[in-house]
Amino acid sequence: MAYDEDLANRVRELVGTERGLSEKRMFGGLAMLLDGNMAVGVRGREGGGLLVRVDPATSDALLSEPGADLMIMQGRETRGWITVTADGCATDEDLRRWVARGVAYARSLPPK
């Protein structure tokens, strides 16, 4: 399944001026990386939506937001990686908030 190109374009509008921005196909979708660190991805499977990289210490608190869940990798929940359903990032406000979280965490990491 291809990722949602409209959602990818909305994310591009939000991160387009970030320094060190690159795009890469990852996790079945399209990832936006800042200086080599993934910030946010547009998911292509399991209903679309986003994959947002966040501080693992904040993962549990973020799960209270609509459409948010921990990413499951190899059958295990992965703290620091939040999936957001398409409904959970449908509004511009929700999308901005999730993208900003991913950008902030990617910026906290050393460049790769």
C-alpha cells in the first residue's frame, strides 16, 4: 500500500524549511529526517496516519491523545515511536502538534 501523498505534502509544508531535511522510504511509508534522525513518517500500511519519533519518557503520556498508540515492532511495543491514526492527525492543529513533537525530538539528537 502506498502512503497518503496528501498527508505527506501537508507534513512537507510543516518541515520544509528545517535545515538538514531529507526524505527516505522507511517502515512501509515515507520518513522525514532531520540531520539523519527520523522526526516523522507518513505511514503506508495499517490505516495510514503518522509515525512520530518522540522522547521515550513521554510515550505513555502521549497515548492519551486520540489515535495515538505505541509502534509495534517484531511483536513488541516500542517506546519513543508513536503511531497516530489518520483521524488523529486530520486537523491542521493536530498535525502541527505531532510534527512539532517529532521535530523537537529529532533536533535533540546528535546529527548522524
